[in-house]
Amino acid sequence: MSTTQETPQQGFAANRSVSRAVRILRALAASGTPMTVTDVAKRIDLARATTFRLLMTLEEEGLVDRQDTLYSLGWDLGRIAQSVDPASGLVPRIKDILDEFADETGETVTFSLRRGLYELDLVLQSSPRLLGMTMSEMYGMQWPHHASATGKLLLAELTAEQRRMVLGDH
């Protein structure tokens, strides 16, 4: 019997509880403000009781903080995140290819990764010419989707309802 279990929003996951816990952390991060158990459960489309049990475990591990009935990302998650370089494994594998492509086209080339449905992570930029500002100075910053070519491409792939969710009622 296979241990792989299907999760509707994430594809296949070897451990559904871990996948659900990660979805909780992402929901709390996306919110920007503390959330109740009910709010988190609705955001990730998970039963309230399951969400509560996972939040309790995440709180015990320091990955989530709770004040009264409101949950937010925890102190230990921040400590762990400080030691992470999200591009460290990927950049060495793609840098030469990106540099070569930029030289061949004579254009600045960026490489971004899609994270979930609505987010992009800038991984690397290469340019055959000197730029006034380098993207390496912007790692970790969040940009509106309409402010980059890659973001516009992502928006073009979304349905009208998904675009409204990303952009609001503009």
C-alpha cells in the first residue's frame, strides 16, 4: 500500500498532516494580521477541529504564537527562517544558463519561481549590461503583480475571479 495521499490543493503529499500544517503557516503569513482558528480553517478549507489540533502542535513547537484566540507566526519560525537562503540550491544550477541567455539576447533576464497561485519569488537576474539597480538588492521584497513582467504573465493565466482576489476591486 502506498503512503502517498492526494491533497486537493497541493497535488500529492507523502504526509497530509505536514502539508496541512504548511498550508496553515502560509495562511498566517499571507494574512498579515493574527487570525482565529475559524478564520484559518476557512482560508485553507479545512475542518475547524483539524485546524485547531494542528495549530496547537505548531504552537508547542514555537512555529505559531497565540494570544487569547488569535494566532500568528511564531518566534521560532522567524529564527529558523533567518538562516535560510531560498536561492542557495537553485542559483548555482541556473546561473550559467541565465548568463548565457542574457548575453545571446542582449537583454536582462530574470528567473522567478511561482509559489502557490498568487506569489512569485525572484531567484536570479542576469544582464549583459550594467544596471543602475540590481535585483539582488530586492530579494525578499514583495512586489505587486502589475509591477513586473513575470507578475503580469501570472495574472494573464488566472481566471477573472482569481485576478479580482489578487488585485482587489480595482
